[in-house]
Amino acid sequence: MIKSEKQALKQIIKQELKELRELLSLSSSSAKTVELDQTSTGRVSRIDAIQQQKMAINSLRRDSEREQKLIRVLSFIDDKQFGICEECDQPIAFKRLQIKPESRFCIGCQTLLE
Ligand SMILES: [Zn+2]
């Protein structure tokens, strides 16, 4: 992978991490809000609120997993092996890495593995 591509990828990851952290702080506050409001809401809206809280907790989990993945990518992006498919040792397409920087396999191997 050439340097400018790597730079571009770093920018993409940093930007995504920034957005993820904003999302995380939003969903962690909505995951909390329900507990505080529980006594003051009616039955139906409580069920609603519980469902919303579940969704908030799910997206919280998903977002923080993604955050961890991206942090890991950032930590080895300068490594020579970065962007190389773990299966066939061929470079992973830059376009693929732009969308999914945590990709460990090229599109061909990924398809075979799934
Ligand atoms: Zn491959």
C-alpha cells in the first residue's frame, strides 16, 4: 500500500472514530435515561422506553465493538503486513479498506471463507 493511501485511510478511521464516540455518548445517555424515568411513565410508554433502552444498549455494544476494532487497526496500520490478505498474501483492494478498514482478507478469500 502506498503512503498516500495509508494516510487517507488513517483519516477515514479517525473520522469514523470521532463519529462513533459521539454516537456512543448519545446512546449511553439514552441507555441511562430510561432507568431514571421508569417510575414517572405509564405502562405502555414504559414498554416503549424499555424497548428503546434495549436498542440503545445494542447499538452501544455494536458501536463500542467497532470502536475497538478501529483502534486496533490504527495501532498496526503502519505495519508492513497491514492491507495484506492473511489468506493469500495479496494486497487487499484499497476501496475495500476504505469501507472496512478492519478487513483481514481480500474480497476473494472473504467470499470463500463465508
Ligand atoms: Zn486473499
